[in-house]
Amino acid sequence: MAPTPSTSADSGTASADIQSPGTPAFSPLYQQIKALILQSLQAGEWKPGEAIPSEMDLAARFRVSQGTVRKAIDELASENLVVRRQGKGTFVATHAEQQVQYRFLKLMPDSGDLGSAGPAQRTVLECKRVRAAAEVARALALRPGDPVIQVRRVLAFGGVPTILEDLWLPGNAFRGINSEQMAGYHGPTYAMFEVEFGVRMVRAEEKIRAVGADVQQAALLKIEPASPLLSVERVAYTYNDVPMELRRGLYRTDTHHYRNELS
Amino acid sequence: MAPTPSTSADSGTASADIQSPGTPAFSPLYQQIKALILQSLQAGEWKPGEAIPSEMDLAARFRVSQGTVRKAIDELASENLVVRRQGKGTFVATHAEQQVQYRFLKLMPDSGDLGSAGPAQRTVLECKRVRAAAEVARALALRPGDPVIQVRRVLAFGGVPTILEDLWLPGNAFRGINSEQMAGYHGPTYAMFEVEFGVRMVRAEEKIRAVGADVQQAALLKIEPASPLLSVERVAYTYNDVPMELRRGLYRTDTHHYRNELS
DNA sequence: CAGTGGTCTAGACCACACT
DNA sequence: GTGTGGTCTAGACCACTGC
């Protein structure tokens, strides 16, 4: 299964390329290899946490040099799709066994002392099948009225309710999900999605605002109504930029803050 | 000016390494080259926007192969310290001539329509020399009482005041700064810092919270007191992780949102 | 056209982890 | 020791830019 290089740097050969006229569309070999590896990743040829074949093996399989495979894997690693470990191999990234427990949750205690409060205590308030409202459908690339799972839960740190979250999940991919799974799983929710539903979140976009708590929200978080809360609206994507989750979190930021790095 | 490789991969040579006992401290050649290039960047050997020497030139200068220089530059490019442009050269990154006008400002209009409101209108309310309070001193790695510049300004989009910002700058590096500079410069404030003070911001950390506007803040932003605002506390760093600015912004998020990407 | 960064190869050796 | 990823080199050719 050799790729079709769009240009050839092989000494001696000169394979031409089939291209639509007018589209330069030059694609380096390593990008094609990357795409092939990505396909195997999507297809589940290697499961999260498992090792992928060695660079030499992949080079042989795709009939390219190790250096080309290396560059393809380099990009996958920089996108956090795989993790390289010297001497051991390259592994499919997973939300479980992440060094920092929550890869997508950037809320930090002001003290900076992470583990003091231990893991979040989850309380699932609701987990039901509904029909997608227009807004939810748009975010998840569904049609209005399509089945979605709606989850509402509270996360507490050290006994203090800190986050109120609403989640919307495509009904088809998450068929059969229930409150016990949402509450009972030890570890990140995204890790549970991998194990139970084979859904790997690889990327997310967030829109952050400051809002005032309404009466119901205030009651659930045990704060005064109209208290300022951080509203974090997240769309999480699997491979190929397919949206698989819409999430709206309300964070208390009197004891925590959202930490971000710019470069 | 050849580097001292901590290990040698040269065929034929076998240069041993001077290392403190007990410290493995293996550092690849390309990291050493990267550090050397970084030194030249800091020293101002090449100014923001200028081209650095070609890969071949640098390879000759450091007596290493082009591939090694390439890998060093690759890392600098991934850290946004330089920008590569095929066929033209590698250029020192700058906050001016940035494709997106504000590299560190992640506030977007909800409409998504960027340029509609045009560039921000700046109103400088204050620009004075003060002595660093404990908190400011800590953030800027100064001693309490050291001179700092304090700036307060309002940014408006399409005539609507949207951001209220307080800035603290080390008095020594920004000696002589005044309101006219802060208000009059066309383009990002960080670009002005490069041109006028030779200070290049390379990286920043932000702590984000939701807060309620106090009476004064509300008046300046022409909103109701206690309205929820996004508080963005930023420390910006030059080379070598030296903090050069503390900034606290209060963002209206009824018409805009803070956009973030996770991966 | 020459010069720049970008791609690709092939082979050698190093650092690390397991057995 | 063996196998993995990581580093380094040398040389060839490709794509893009501007003279």
C-alpha cells in the first residue's frame, strides 16, 4: 500500500501526479503518510493507550524512509493525537492516564495547590434523551429535532460546588448512556467516552463570557443569585473536525481561575 | 565559534563532555544552536521584522549541518519567535505586521465579523510613575517600592467602550513613556513597545475570572454597576521568561467573547 | 536566473527502556 | 542485548520569491 507521491524526490524515478488543472495542491509525502496514519487512528486499528507500529515498520509498510514517517508522526504528536516515549514507542493519546488529570479543564485553584482538594466530586442531576434545539443542532452539526443526550451535573472540589455543567451529546453515538456511567466512572469524562463509546475528543473550541447567576443556577452552586460566573461554552471535536459534544459550564471564580497561556 | 556538543555524532570523532557528576544534562546539538540563535535575538543582532541569516549561513557559522540548524529554527518558529517564509527567508517575529492585528487579545465580537468595527479606539485616562505595590512587584519580579509606570485606558470598538485596562510596566525599561505614545501609536501597543523601547513580548500567562463592575468601572465602561465583567490578568514576558508587563483588563462580554482553542 | 526554505533519502550513532 | 525513539550528517532535488 504505497502512497502516491505528488512529487518525487526519489533519485532515479519521476512519477507524475494526477491533479485537477488550476489547483497546485502540492502535498508533501509526509503529509500523505500522516493522512494514512490518521485513517488508521480513526478506524481504530490502534486503540487509545496502545502503541502504534515502530517508525521502521511504518516506513516499510508505506515504502518510504524512516525520516518521512518521523516527520508525519512529529506532526501528529504536536497535535496531541499520539505521544512519543523514547525507548518505548509511540502511543495513541488518551484522556485517561494523562499526566494532568483534566486536559481540557483549565480551572485552577487560586492557591495553585492542585491535588489538595483531590478529584472532582460529580453529582449528575439529569441525563435524558431530548430533541435538539436549533442552537444545539447547529453546534453538533445535526438537524433540529434530532435525538441528543442532555446531561446536567455539578462538580465540587473539596466539598464546594464549583462548576455547573450542561452537556449535549449526539444521541446516535452515545446511545444507551446513563447517569451511572456519567457519575460512576473514575477519571475524566472524556476517558469514559473513549472506553464506553469509542469516541476520542482531540480538539475543542471555547467561548468564554462573564454572566450573572440566575436563581436556579445560584441554588445549585449554593451562591447568591446574580453572582458573577464564568460561562464556558465548549464544542469538542473528534477526528476530522466532527463535533461530538456541546458543553456549557458555569464556573465559580471566587476561589478558582481559568488559566491560559499565550504565545 | 563552534558549539561544544555534549555528545558527538560525528563519524570518526569522539569528543568527551565536561559535565558535573550526577547531572545527566544531555543537550542535543540543535538545542545548543537554538540557544545561540536565541542569544543573538535577545542581543538585538537582528531586529523585529528583519531576516536572520539563511540556514546555510548559520550552518557555516556554527559549523554544523543545515539539518541541525533547521531543527533549531523549527523550534524557534513553533514558539513564534521567528517566522519562516519559503523562498524569502526566516524573519524575527514582530507584533506589527501580524496577520491578525492583536496576537494576545482573544476577544472577538459575537457576530464573528472582525474588521466591522475597525481598530480599537484608545483613550488613555492615566499614565503615571508610581511605586510598585507588593502584588505588582511580585508579578514583575521587582522589589516593592521600585518605580513602575501605571497606565489606565479604555478601548472602544465601533464607539462602544468595551475594555478597561490597567497596565504596570517596569519603570527602568520604559523610562520616558507618556500618554501620547500610548494613545497615538497606530497598531498594537506591543508593536510600539518594540519600536520605542526595544522590548519584545514573547509569551504571556492569563488568569481569567468573572467579576462584578464597581461603580467607577461601570461609569468608565458606561454600563450598570455590578454588571458581570471578564477579568483578565496577564503577565507578559520577554526572552528568558523575564516579566515586563502586568495587565488587568475588564472585558464586556455581552457583545464579545473570549475565544480559546484547546488541543 | 540564483537564493531561500522545504522535502526526501540513507546511513551512522546516541539515549532510553525492557528483558 | 535488542528494539525503540532521538540526533546528526551529507547530498539531492523541489517549490517559491524576486532579480
